[in-house]
Amino acid sequence: MLNKTYPYYLANEAVAANTDLEVTDKFSGEVATRVAMADAAAIDKAIGYAVDAMPAMRVFPPFKRQAVLEHCVKRFRERFDELSLALCIEAGKPINDSKGEVTRLIDTFKVAAEESVRIDGEIINLEISPRAKGYHGYVKRVPIGPCSFISPFNFPLNLTAHKVAPAIAAGVPFVLKPASRTPVGALIMGEILAETDLPKGAFSILPAHRDGADLFTTDERFKLLSFTGSPAVGWDLKKKAGKKKVILELGGNAAAIVDGDQGGKLDYVVDRLAFGAFYQSGQSCIGVQRILVHASIYDALREKLIAKTKSLVMGDPKNEKTFVGPMISESESKRLAGWMESAVQAGAKIVAGGKVEGAMFEATLLEGVKPDTDLYRKEAFGPVAILERFDNFETALATVNDSDFGLQAGVFTDSLAHAHQAWDQLDVGGVVINDVPSFRVDNMPYGGVKDSGLGREGVRYAIEDMTEMRLMVMRETW
């Protein structure tokens, strides 16, 4: 079970300032624990400590950064069950998915430990003309400065890790605001970081209400803001961020294309589509929302996918048989139910699921959804997927691109030509061939275009954003 209370972490130290934030068990709705909340004064102090920590972080050598990250890996493994249960309770994530996320947390810190000792530079040949004779160029990467991190509720361990682990590897101090609905995992991470010899002020982890956390965005002492969350909030933060670098990992309404040559592989395809659409109640920005199926195999796939969708167990996320747990809140469930009802009124048909009770939203499959409805054009962020057919591959690509979002897309095909055509033409950050767009490995570049964001995560790519190139030119002969 969770502790009765959790402190926040200010300049590497636990502070039991209050117990103002109630964290609920998302399945039962009962208060599971209480967490200390930071006010503006605490956030301001944390930023000041981060600024003061920069000189020490600059000289904190790579092997020590690596040792910190390796300590975290060791402790995450030792506390694996605790972290999994905390995630299951505070996020309502089925326990098997929770265990999977803790595994990815460990993977991310492992990769960061490896990358921390290979942040290399380069030598540049400057002798491109007689005037540069005897000049040589050298480039190294240096920490950008204090960073502000804001993480979301849906992957409160792994998406936090994708900010924290690269920051430690890069040698930048940071102040993190975890999602107020799911702060516990980040605070356990803070407890483990506090066991290390990171310089004082290297990290602060401060739960705070959104309306009281403007300093995370506006304070000019931060040199980078990394935000993961909704597009509306993310783009608004960018407007307020001033001169600092901004990395945005936002939403999507990801599509999966099933080519006509997949008729002999429908069981595999259906299993992956059901997983991609409905795992952790569809609350993933790369969850499968639109399924485009070639007309030649549409009916056969439809029949199998309906049966698979109806077979998914919904219930208590602590039960290992549960595949669909609660959405993060009843208000989110009501929002999605309203979109679904509007789509049905416009002519769509529910072919599986559709039952909604409180925060519990049954895995649901629709067809005939009009392209101008909210359910089709916006990010559903819940356990709902849309089936539609296509007659030729070019039409399917154009349909995927007809979206305000562009995070990832999946394409099931045996055609190498179609795979490359999708890679060339789909306006997304990543194309996954023969799997769902929900697939992610923690060392790959991850991010989107259009309303899906700016920049890329994935440990090495985040390190590049958290460091700057510094050039030295040396005249070796004169």
C-alpha cells in the first residue's frame, strides 16, 4: 500500500510542508494518500537553488553522473513491486501495464547511464581557404542551465524518467512538477535521488496546482522548459515561456493502416490493434484511434476485432486479468462519452462496447464516424477506436495526413515499397511498420509535428536539447 503521506523534494531534501494534495485510488475513488504541495515561494526557492547548483554540476564528472543513474536503476529494481502498485493505485493503470512501465523506467535510466559518459564533441577542419591556414576548430557540449520539467498523468514514471534521466546525464539541475493526479511515483524517484551525492540544488520535485505553477514556465532563470501534456496547454505555455528553449510532447489521434496483403496475418494484426487502442484505457498519445483497413480484408478483420474488443476484461486494475481499468477521472469519461454520442447522432455505429459508468469506459469500437466530428478529429485519449475502409494505399496515406496531429503512425504491410512510401509521405514524427503506432523503445527519437509538438525525446536526443555546443577556435601557427 501507499504511505499515508509523502513529502516534496526541495534542493535534494524531503520537506513535509503540508498534506494538502489528496491523491485518489482511481478505481475506488477513495483517498489513497496525501502529498505535500508546493506554493510559489517554494518554487521560487527551488529555482534559486538550481541556479546556485550550476557551478557544481558543471564540474560533476560524467562517471559520477553515471554512478547516480546506476544507483537509481538498482533501487528501482529493489522497489519494483512498490512502484508498480503505486502506479496501479494513483493512475488506475492495470497492474500488468504498471509493471511494464516500471520496466521502462529502469530501461530509460540504464540508457541514460550509458549515454552520460559518451557526450562527445568533434574536431572541425577550418582550413577551407588560405585565410584559415593554421586554424583548427573544436566543439564540446556543455549543460544548458537550469531546466523546468512538467510531466503528465498517463505515464507518471516513464515520461518523468525521460526528463529526469537525461538531465542527470547532461549535468543540468532541474525543477520538476509532476502531474497533481499522479505525483507519487515521481516522489519515490526523488527519495531515491536524495540517496545520491548529487550537488545540493541539483533537483527539486514539487507537486503544485497548475494555476499556482506559472514560475515553471515564465521564470527567466530556466533555460529550457520540457512539457508533456495536452496541446492546448502546451502551446499556451510556449507563448509564455519567453527566451528559453521549449520542448513539447503533446497529443495525437494516431492511425494504423492495414494493407490488403495482411489477410493471412489477421490474428496478429487484431491482437496488436486491440492492444494499441485499449491498453491503459486508451490514455496514450500514441494510442490507436483510427484504423484504416483495405476493403479486401475489411469484413474479416472487422469480425475478429469486434470479438477481440468484447473479450477484453474491464475492472479493478489490481486484478492481473484486467486489461481495461478506469480512466483518470469521471469528468474525462463524460467528455469522451459526449463525443461518442455526438458521433452516433451524426451517423456512426457502435459495433463493440459503448458502456460507460463513472470513470469506467468499456473498450469501444465504432465505424461510420464522420471525419468532421470531435471523435475523429481530436484526441480521444480513452478506450475508443474507429474503423474505416480504404481502396488504395495512396488514399489511406492521405487520410492519415488529414489531421491536425502528427505523432506516430502504424502500417501493416508486406510491401517494402509501401513501407518506404509511408515513411516518405506520412507527416508524422515516426512510422512503425508491422506494428501499432503505440510502439516505443526508450532510446529512439520520439516526438511529433503539427499540433503534436516540438523537439524529440529519447535519452540521447533529450541530452542534445539539454546541452549546447561550445566552439573553440585555435590558431596553432602564427
